[in-house]
Amino acid sequence: MERRGFNSSFGMLMAAVGSAVGLGNIWRFPYIVGTNGGGAFLLVYISILVFIGLPILISEMVIGRRARSDSVDSFKKLAPGKKRYISGLISVIASFLILGFYSVVAGWSLEYLIKSITNQFSGSSPQVIETMFTSFTSSPIKPIVWTFVFLFVTIFIVKSGVASGVEKVSKFAIPVLFFIVLVLGIRGLTLEGGMDGLRFLFYPDFSNFTMEGFLAALGHSFFTLSLGVGIMITYGSYAKDDENIGKSSLLISICDTTIALIAGIAIFTSVFTFGLNPGEGPGLVFVTLPNVFPLMPGGYLFGVAFFLLLALAALTSTISLLETLTAFGIDSMNLSRNKAAIGIGVCAFVVSIISSLSLGDTFSIQIGGLSFFDFVDKLTSNYMLTIASFIEIIFLGWFYKREYLKDELTNHGKIKASFFKVYYFMLKYVVPIAMVLIILSSFGILKSA
Ligand code: TRP
């Protein structure tokens, strides 16, 4: 089948960065670092990102470009007759669930965009700003309306096709978002509590670190790089033949981590300046930064721009989620692009509604002591993405021909891939062993750190 592709190498890179950079960096990363105790977690997280996340990112791109199909079908093509496409199926379910709860947070960013346009933060105390957040997210209707708006836009863009949609939004939104976050980070550094914030984020104090931290770090490295759900497989399948996959993957990881770190600096400096709790949880970014904007020259505009860009960054990520699901609908279920995008989008909205309601009192579903929202957040990153990625790399490392991988990474011998030996060693041994150890430790099976 003729497949749509990206128009340029830069466009493909920006779309992949657009998928990777999103609420994961600005909303989820700081809150996960905060609830897991700060610097020690960061150190573990970065190591996992380099030694596990990056090799898996490269692998997904390789699978996609080799098979030139969506995640489920790619596995069928590369391993005909084998049942390994089960990981593809876990992926499809995970991306569907993620799309559901992620759109809720994306909806919050729209509400906050309006709040900043109508200037509701200036003059409010940190406590008032905190209450504003909880009363909004726990109300039954408003967050769901915003989620609907958000999903509607996502569906519309995915319906109109990948090159014209994803590429255009990403090319513009990511560089500008980067700039705004950078300015916020710099402003954060000059706040009174700046140094305490930096210390919390960067000083590795292992007395605050628990075994679950490993699993959270692993899960988040998959989440932030959009791994394990076949997104990078799908984007890999759209990549051009002369795309240098190794180099692109490295660039994607560097961009992603840089944005997360700067966002972390902006947020933790203000947490300590305004006496907020770093372990606040999913509300962290929404209760910290609104305190900072009024203190900046041009703060009004920065506040508006920040939430606008947060929404756009979320949009490039939800586009990528719905795009993978749509590709699955088209290639594996023979649906038209329109039907696939709309049908799947509407089903995801149901997940959104339940997630959003679970944060309030009206209709609150709890699973294992967690709200449905937190449950889906944890279940998808820490378990589903992890298991799907694990199956992927076992397949590539142990059941797939080494020469094929090398062939793909060198563009059939046209470019050098000097990292290949290291990559292959990681893929085959280091990554699977490390993942098993982390999962076992999180179940308390391995006791000593
Ligand atoms: N990586 C995105 C972020 O950091 C979120 C995201 C997009 C994602 N696609 C994904 C997460 C696929 C997991 C799987 O915001």
C-alpha cells in the first residue's frame, strides 16, 4: 500500500519531537520528580532514559521504517505467522487509555489559558491559586467541556492527514514553547527560593528515594519519549529512506530532556519561593507557575503564551496518539481515515469523562485506593508501556536478524552507524535485564537497593 510520508526530514523530526514533548515534560515530569523526592529520582531517571529509553526509541523507529506499517501490522510483517504482535495490541489499548486521560489535562490547560487571558492570577495568594485548581478539576461539567473541545480539534487534524496536520503544528509550536519555558526557567532562577528549588531538583538525596522510584522513572521515560505504544513505529514508517535514524533518535531525546529539565527548574524554584508542596501531585504545574507570572515584566502575556503553548504541545502529542490509533484502524481494520479517527476519538472521550469525574465527588470511581485518573496514569506508563516495550526489544534482540537491524540503521550501508555494536549489546542484554530487575524490585521482590 502507498503510505503517506513526511515532507521533509526536519518535519519528521519535529513531528516526532512534537509527539515526545508535551504534557509529559511540563506537567508530568515535575510532578513525578516531586512525588518521588527530587534529585535522586532525577539521576535514576536520566540514567534510565539514556540506557533504556534511547535504545528502545531507536528500535521502534527501525521496526516502523523496515515494515512501513502501523505497530500491530509491523510485527506481523516482520515476523509472519508469529504471535508477537500481541505487544502491538497492548500498545493500541495503552495509547487509547492515554489519549483519554491526557486529553483531560490538555483540557485543563485550555481553562488556564482563559484564566490567564481574564487575568485571574494577579493579586491571588498561592493558597487561592491552589483552591482555584482543586475546585475547577473536581467540578463535574467544566473540565469535561474543555476536554471535548480539545479532542474535537485533535480529531479534526488527524482526519485531514498526517503531513499537512502534524508536521505544520509541530514545526511552529515546539520551538516557541521551548523559548517560553526557557524564559520562565530564567525567571525562576532569580526568585528568592531559586536555590532551594535547584537543590531539590538536582541534589541526589537518596534518603528520599524508594524502590517504586525506579518503576516510576522507567514508566516516565517511556511516557515522555512516547514509547511502547507504536507511535515511534508509526512515525518511523513515515520516515524517508535516507533519514539517519540513530541521529534523529538522539536529537529527539535531547530536545525532550532539555525541555523537561528547564520546566523542572521553572516549577521547583517557584514551589520553594511560594511555600508550596513539591509532592503536590498532578496539580503541580497549575498551582506553581500562576504565582510566577504576575511577578514578571510582561507577565500577563507570558502567562497567556505559556498556557496556549502548553495546549499546543499537548495537541501535538494527542495528535500522535490518535494518529497511531487511526493508522491501526486503517491498516489493520480496513476503516477509512475519517471513520477511524472519529470513531476512536469518540471512544477515548468516554475514558476522559470517567477520568475527569473521578477527581471530583459527584461520580468518583476509585481503583485500588487511586482515583480512576491516577490509576490509568500509572497503569499505562508503569505497566502497559513497559511490558509492550519489553516484548518489542526481546523480539528485536533475540528473534530478529542482526544484519537487518544494521542494514536499517546504516541506510543499507550508505551511512556509518558506529554506535551499532553498543546499541545491539544494550538491546540484547542490558535493557531486558535492567527492565526485569526494575519490575521485580517494584513488586518488592528485590529488597536491597
Ligand atoms: N510523550 C508525550 C508527552 O510527553 C505524551 C505521549 C504522546 C505519549 N504519545 C504518547 C505517551 C505515547 C505515551 C505513549 O507528553
